[in-house]
Amino acid sequence: MRLEIVMLHRLLRMMACMVIISLGLGEGLSDAIHGNMVLFDVYLTYVTFAFFVLRYDHHRMILDLETE
């Protein structure tokens, strides 16, 4: 039961990270096109952080499934 809850939590966090990445890239590129590089850097920071959280959760999920 505990593994299912952990996997669900990781899956939801991965989905949230994918939303942050897609929205951050869209908004960041839009701001870069209009010349606002400060907001582009902020969105790029969000995207980078979300990407590494997504990558970590993906690897942990695979390891959990292999050890089950």
C-alpha cells in the first residue's frame, strides 16, 4: 500500500513538472521574443528545476519498480 501511495505522489509530481516545463517554455520564449530577458531567465530557472525534479522522480520510480 505504501509503495502505491509513493508512486502516485511521484506520478502527480512528474505531471506537475511537465506542466511547469511546457508553460515555462511557452511564456519564456514569448517574453524573449518581445525583448524581456529578465522574465525569460526566471522562466528558464523554473524549467530547469522542474526538469531535474522530473528526471529524479523518473529514475526513483524505475528503481522502485525494479526492487519490488
